[in-house]
Amino acid sequence: MRKMTVTRRTLLAGGVPSNLRAAIPDATFLEGLAVEGTSVDGARDEAASWTRGLSLAG
């Protein structure tokens, strides 16, 4: 299994999600979490909730 992380900066370049879906049609794309640099210190609960919501446990 190949894993890839796409950052918000990459997404802002435009066309990345559709290009990736076309290039890797069998891939599973998960919902991302955007945390601004100034909000990192207060994002622990949000990040924990997001992680649990991904349902990655096998």
C-alpha cells in the first residue's frame, strides 16, 4: 500500500485532488484536517477527534 500526504499548500496549487484521483483510481482518499499555524496550540482535541473519525484501526 502506498501512502501519500497532501498538504494544504499543495492543494492551493490547484487541481491536485482530481489529478490524484485520475492517476491513482484505486486509492482511498480520506477527509483532511486543516489547522492554521496560529491555531496549532489549541487544536489537540480537534485533531484527536479527526483521527478517531478516520476509522483506520484494522
